[in-house]
Amino acid sequence: MLRPALPFTLPERVVARALPASYAACLRSDVSVAIDAALARAQHAAYLAVLRALVARVDVLATDEACPDACFIEDTAVLTGAHALATRPGAPSRRAEVAPVAAALASDRSVHPMEAPATLDGGDVLRIGAHLFVGLSSRTNREGVEALARVAARDGVEVVAVPMRGGLHLKSACTLASASLLVYDARLMADAELAPLLRHVNGLELLAVSEPAGANVLALGDAVVVSAAAPATASELRGRGLDVRVVDLSEIHKGDGALTCLSLRVPGAGGWCT
């Protein structure tokens, strides 16, 4: 049974993970591009500063130098309400990142482990109200979707699979700029990919963006954080009356990361957030 309509709220808190000095060795599609780990750390700090200006509590977990991708904390867990799923990331080298995050979340919710053969990256999970839309990507399989559905059902949240035709994660292709406005990359999302969202969410407004980095924004209450690599998207969202905060994430993008990857947003009781 689905929950009744829930309000879109600011996160009660945000959980992030420090960026390791080993970050330059992170998994990425183009290993020929050099990463400046010191600059990446500075950009990560600036990102956290924006979050602290908007959210009352930001917790930063210690990193692990043996896990170059550890800062991409979103992939390690999915929050559904009083419950959370500790994922089994699609890249085997990233599975050591999960346990410290699960332990941190266990202080205030029930955390459920994911078992093989299921795989799921949290970057494939987009929450809109009482639905979790899950991209079937190279990192997330059907068994992962089913494992998440079992946990989400405990909180009255429905899981809906979304076919993917490109991009690392679903949230590489689309995210919410507000409770009802979805920004998406039309090269990665067309009718077949958008149909599950439109079928389950009434009044969802769509905005196709021309910049790849513009498809991944982070809505935090009435504000939205946008990458400096997407100036046209930022301008469009300002024109729609949104409070746009811009962050330079050039080194994060080199690691195939983006805004949502770098944090877990924890909603307060009775609400939801991206």
C-alpha cells in the first residue's frame, strides 16, 4: 500500500564522505584525463559549504584511501523512510565503501543488506514522492531493483524500473530541479525512458537541457544546486524563479561524478527529498 502524498521538504540532514587523496585513481570512462586531487578536494569543500548554507546538519564521514571513489556516497545506500538499503555496487572495487556508510545510517533507521547476485548503485535511484524510479544500467540489475522494492515496501514506497539506453546512471540523465520539474538530457532520455515517470507522477513538468552536466542538479527545498559546467541550465532555472546555487565540479565530473553523487539526503519524518 502506497503512502498518501508526502510534502517535498529540505533534508533534515545530509551525509557526505570526505574525498580521499587517492581520488585520482577513481573509476572513470576516460582514464586519459588527468585529475587534480587537491583541486577536487577544494571543490568538494565548496560543495559542502553550499549544503551547509541550506541544510541544518551536514555530517561528513571519514574517507578510506583504499577506496578512491569513496566520496561518491550516494551509490552505497538508498533511504526509503524508517528503512534503508545498503547497496551492492555494480563495480566490485567499490563494495568496500558500503559498510562504513551503513554503520552511520544504522543509528537512526533499519539498514538492510543487499545480497548477490543483486547489484544496485544509488545513482540509479530517483525519488519522486512515494515512488523510487530505478534505472536499469550497467551498474544496476533486475535483482537489485527487486531487492530495493522489498525494502521500500516497508515504508509504503513503490519501486518502478526505468530502461536506460546510455549514461552511467539514471541520475546522469535526469534529476529533479524542484518537486515537480524534471530536467533531462534528451540524448539519454526519450519517450521510452520518460514513460514510466509520466505514468506514475501526475503533473510532472519536463525540461530538456542541452548541457550534459545540466541533467544532474540537486534540489534542496526551494533552492537548486547546479554545476558551473551548465550555465545555460542555471540561467533557465533562474528564469523559472528558482534559487540557483552554482558549484564548480570540474574534477568531480572527470571522475564521472556529479552533484547528487556526493551526498545522501535524509528527509525529516513525514516528508521526502531528492
